[in-house]
Amino acid sequence: MLIGGAIASVPVTDIALVTAQESICGVGSVCPADPAPDGGDQTTAERRVIDGYVAKQAGCTPDLTANPQSVIWDPPGFTPNSGGSGNIKDSNPQLGGHFVADYVNGRWHIDYQYC
């Protein structure tokens, strides 16, 4: 508080502790919901592997277009809701490569181990 050009010391006696979470989404605003989790099945995993491969390959070799043909899993193969490792076979033998797919908290995390 400012009194006559000097700052007066005013003790704070009313403190309220709040445990509620704050959010920018209020009653009058709409926030998007989190996207639905990915399926932990092989079909979804292979779709994510191929989609990511096409994007990764575009950055690695922009003058060569990716044309993925298949996903080949290393033994013991794909494990639902867990993942596995394998190779992406491309129609161009110069392309493709090894990957590791992990299913974490409802999302596929793919590590492309090349480029």
C-alpha cells in the first residue's frame, strides 16, 4: 500500500490454499479432447510404422520417393500392446530400413534406426 509516497507494510492475514487444477478451458470456452489412444494391435502398429517411414524418408532422401511394400517383424514377431522390431521393405532396394516400435501410454513410438 502506498501512503504519502512511502510504502506501508500491511500484514497479509487472509490466505486461501487451493488444491484445484487451473485450466484455460472454462465454462465459456471449448477445449479439444485428447485424441483417442492408438490401438495396440498389429494392423495399427504397421500403419503407424509405414506413415512414419514415409515422413522420415522424405526428410532423409527428398529426391527418392518412399514406396513401402511391407513390414517384416524380427523374431519372435509383433507383440500386441507392446511392439517389436523389424524392417520396412521398400520397392526401391536403396530405401527401407530397421525400426523399433514401442507401445507406451496408448501411443506408438517408432524409432527409425537409419538416416
